[in-house]
Amino acid sequence: MSNAAKNPSIIRRSFRRTIFFIIAILAVGSTFEPYNQAQLAVVLIYFIGVLSVTILTGISGQISLGQGALMAVGGYTTALLMTNYSISLWIAVPASIIGAGIAGALLGIAAARLSGPYLAGTTLVIALAIPTIANRFMSVFKGDEGLPVDVGYPPSWFTNLFGEPTYEEWQLYVVLPFAAIALFFASNLLLSRTGRMWKSIRDHETAAALTGVNYSRQKIYVFIIASIFAGLAGALYGLRGLVGPSVYPVALSLTLLTAAVLGGIRSIFGAFIGTVIVVFLPDWIDLVLDNFELSEQVSNFMPALISSLLLILTVVINPAGVAGGHHHKHK
């Protein structure tokens, strides 16, 4: 981030994006019912997680199927701090970032020696290990039962200034500042010299090495940064009520990757568009299926089926995704 800080134009551009993002979310959220406000909060949480995929896979070219596991690190760290030590979420969530960063550093050391399917397989194994770890250390992680934790209720100063929000609305207000900070830093990073260096590693490791880039070290740095984003997303995701293996399944990693691909895996805007699609798609499908008489079993599988078809069509017809195609068209 240091080279971004040396360029005020990058900071101003990222700041404008972030302010617009905050205003847009608040404006849209104010028109939603509580159920949709909770969905919008999930969109913001997933958005942070998808940014980790954008940085790791889209920008640096490293494939990971274990971002859900890194989210679990953030979630369990926050839950343990809040339940065992009664630490405020405003302190526990930033602390979870440190825990996820450490996990990312360890994973990054392995990633520096792996690539392609070998790296994807390694990260997938880590994601599969979460239930085993949770059940093995039952006294700490409570196994499948999980750790109950939530965002609580707004403090008195907030209600005095803005009135009493619904629980779902408060969830949105808690998540929004973290999502805005994640957007600001991701935007700075992708526009900076560091972001360009990571892109050069993605495009051609040998050529990048000839220019003096230590790509093995940079791969570790990328994993740390991406893990920080994933850990933050996981901490916020757990605050919806429970931290347990069922909250961070392998499917969560696949959902983040699907959102990144649908929207455009190399684009921040694409990360948000893809997230909106995967979160709201089940409701959109339900609205359409209400006009047909389908069995409950068929209806339950339709969101997953249509998501899979969209993913395949995106990869075949427009690999750059929604935002990538838009950018190419106007380039």
C-alpha cells in the first residue's frame, strides 16, 4: 500500500468510489424491508470475501478453493474472543484479521512452492478439514453445535442520534463500514504499483523474475492480503448468529469463486455484481417458479442448477464476466 500512498490521485479515486458505495448502499437499504436488509448485509459480507478471490486469483493468478476455511479462521477468532473474553465486536473483528493473516502467511509459504491444480487441491483439503478440527477440539470449538454470537443491539448513542433500527438494519450498519474499508484498500491495491507487479506475475512469472520481482515472496504477500479480506468476511459472517462447521462449508468457497467468475474475476465492480447475483438469485428464481407448479424437491435444487448453468455459460461465452465484458466493450 506504500506506493499507493505516494500517489494522491489513486487515493482520491479510491475514496470517491468508497463514498459513492456507502451512499448507494444506504439509499438502497433504506427502501428495503428487514428481510432484504439482512440479504444486503450478506451481500456486503460476501463482497469482502469475493474481493479476496479477486486479489488472489484474478490479480495474482493463484487458484484457491479454501477461502471459506480462511473465513472460518476469522469467524472462530471473533467468536472465541467475544464469548470467552467478552471482548467488543469492534475489537474482536480487527483481531480476527490478524489471525487470518497469520494463517494466510502459513498457507502462502506452501503456495510459493505450488501452482495450478496442486495449489487448488491443497487449499481444498484445508477447507475439508474444518469439521474435523471443530470436532477434535470440542471443548474449544463446540463441534457441530458451534459458538453462538451475534451483532447485538445498537448502543444508546446510536439510537439517540439515528433512532431505533431493526435488528436486520443494525446488521447492515455494522457490516457497511468494514465493507467500505475493504473496498478502499482493495481499490488502492489494484491501482498501485504492487497491484501491477502481481498482475505481471500472473501473466508471466519468468518475465516478472527477469525484471527483478521475487515472485515467491510476492505470492506469500498476496496470500496474506487475501486471507485478511477472507478473515474479515468470515468474522462478519459469523456475527449473523452462529460460528460452526455448517456456517463455513466447502460450498462457501465455491460460492465465492462463482460470484467472482460471474461478475468478472479481475474486477472490483465485478466482485460486487457477482455477489449480488449469488445472494439474490434464489429469490429471483422463486418469483419465477411461483408461476409454475413444481414439486418442492425440484424447486429446492433450481437455484444451484441455474447458478451452475450461469457459471458454465459465463466461462464459455464471456470468460471476463459481466464487468469484464463491459470494460472490454468500452475500452
